[in-house]
Amino acid sequence: MDRVFLARLAGTAVFEPNGDQVGKVRDAVATLRVNNQPPRVLGLIVEVPPRRRIFIPITRVTSIENGTVVITGTLNMRRYEQRPSEILVIGELLDRTVTLVDSAEPVLVEDIAMEINRSGDWFLTRVHVMRKGRGLRRRGASSTIDWEDISGIATLESNQGVSNLLATLANLRAPDLALVLHDLALKRRVEVARALDDERLADVLEEMDESARVELLAELEGERAADVLGEMDPDDAADLLREIGQERAQKLLELMEPEEAEDVRRLMRYEDYSAGGMMTTEPIVLTADTSVAEALATVRQSEIPPALASQVYVCRPPLETPTGRFIGIVHFQRLLREPPATLLGAIVDITTTPLAPEVPLSEVSSYLASYNLLAVPIVDPNERLLGVVTVDDVLDHLLPENWRHASSNGSSNSEIKNMKVEG
């Protein structure tokens, strides 16, 4: 294919010549040239397992056909780091407002095409733009024009929206979208964050490194920041508020819904690396007279994380944490083995000893490992269930602060791998 529109290329699978999939295209890297000449394409950003973004020189790309990209040669698996002279076509140029050279009319960039010349070099030669709508029309006319027919696209401070960029990221899971934001400049990262709905942004913030999410939260207006915190899991919201300073945290807590703020305040009273500081306050809590059928219907809800769905907690009313007296747990596998009409009180496991909120991380992790549990209940001195610590909560605290990117930042020889793709 001699002409490729890059927004459409995003998400395309990348294969070796033998048919093995390497990863997926996430962006293209280009460098600007003088006198408004078409920028030269340097290569593609490809996401490879585990969520690492690497740079593949365009010279390694042998074909782009039928929704696939085929590459050859030796690839460096070092995580891509953008250089000052480089631009990310999808991340930085999509949705930019530019000007038509002949009429000075402002238009919006919806896509950019790269083309290969006779010498085998790729350049950004064509730009698909949308004119401003007139009257009651929401969208203006669209057309594809030459790169030389527009100006202002190289000015990265110009006005830029996010609708077309978000369209290319719509199907990414929260951890992958967090990685995309990590690679964008702060200004662009904030633009994308502001365009996400509260729930989606909350999921993304939970997956970001500490410094990155603090930086991003600082750019959000107070009420918006409070709304996003309200959508986060209380333990993650508490962790984030601990990181931004007591004064700002208090202001945001006052803007949050009282019930949501109370859950977060309760968690902030505990040390970060204690069971209380790590616990989730929204486990599945049911009464002893709940049937197995009802319990399975609750566990089946798609929004419940796997670690929380692995077991239900049987307590006396009230069922909101802190609950009435904690009785025991029923594991998911036990629910599957019992008749639907069986009551939880008849099958509850009372042998699992809950932990106190002051228990340190080391003891929590040892407990989960010793008994092969995905979660452990946390109770107060009155045997009321306060919350549960899940295995993913423990891993988040055991791993280094920058674990999401440390394994791919090229900081040591052991972290850099090469992959040989035979042509």
C-alpha cells in the first residue's frame, strides 16, 4: 500500500514474516522539515507484551496490507523515549486546528496520510481536514489536501481538540490508556484527561504512576477532580489524596459527596503500608440467610473485580462497611458446588481468621500466600468488617513505585531485550 492513513492504522496488528504477532501499532514518529515540506516518517510505535511501547524504524516495515503490518530485521525492545526533534503523529497532530494557505480558513485535522516515494522513504504528504460547520450543521465539509496546502500544523501550541485521538484509543483498557497518557506531553495529557468521562478517567488514574497522577490531578478543576475521586475505589482515592498534600486533599474531600468522602477519610487514618491503608471498603457482603442463587447473581456482576468476586463475606446487618459482626466467608467455588436454594449460613467458612487494620504489609502478604487466598477480611476490635485486602492491593504496595514503567525504561542491561525477526 503506497498511502496509509495513520489514525486508521492505530490498533493494527504487527506480524513477523513467519506469521507470529509482535504487537499492535499505537502511533507513528515523524520529524518536521523546513519550508513546510512534508515531514519524514521515522518509524512506528508498536505496543508489545507486556504493555511496552517500542520504536520500529520504518525501514523495518516490509508491507502494510489488509489490516496488517509485516516487519523484518532485528528489533530493539527498549521502551521508546521521544526526542525533542520528533513528533507523534496521532498523539500530537490529530485534532489540531490549522489554516488553509490559500484562504486562511481554519480547519480541523482528522487524519494524516503517509506515502512512500520512489527511493523507499515515507513522508506525511496528505491531510484529511474538516471545515467549520455553518448554520445548523454540526460538521462542515471534509476533504483530503496536500501537506503544503496548510500552515500552522507544526506549531504545537496551537488549538487542539481530542475527539479523533480519543476515537483511536476508545477500545484500550485502562492500564493501556494510562501508558498512552504517560508518553504524551503534559499539555496533551491534560487535554485528553479533560475529555474523558469521570469513570473512565478514574480507572486510568488508578493505573498511573504516583508522580504522573498527582501531576494530572493538579491540572483538573476542583469539582471535576472531586467527581473523579468519587468514581475511584476508596483505597485508591485515599492513596492519591495522601500524595497531593493535606491542604488540597481536605478541599477536595469537602467537594466530594459526603458518603464517598467518609469512606476515603476512614482509610486515610491508617498507615499506607498497613492492612487498613490498603483495604477496599466495598467487598461483597451478604447475610447468613442469603441463598446461593442470590450470592452467585451478585458475584456475576461484571463491574466486580475478580479478586473481590472470589469470595463473599457473611455478616450481620448493617451490610455497609463497617458492618455488623463478621461471621465468615464463602468461597466462589463452594457456591458453584452447592444447590441454589442453600443458605450461606449453612456453608460459611468460619476458619479464616480476619486481620486487624494495623497489621503491616509483610504480615498481610504472608497470610495471603500461606492460605492461597485472593483476599483477606479486615475487622475492628468489635469484629465488624471494615474492608478486605486483595492480592492486587498487596502487589501494588510490594512493587517499586515506578513498576509500571521501570521494566521498560532501559535502565539496566537485564531490562533490555532484543528480538530477532528473520526476513
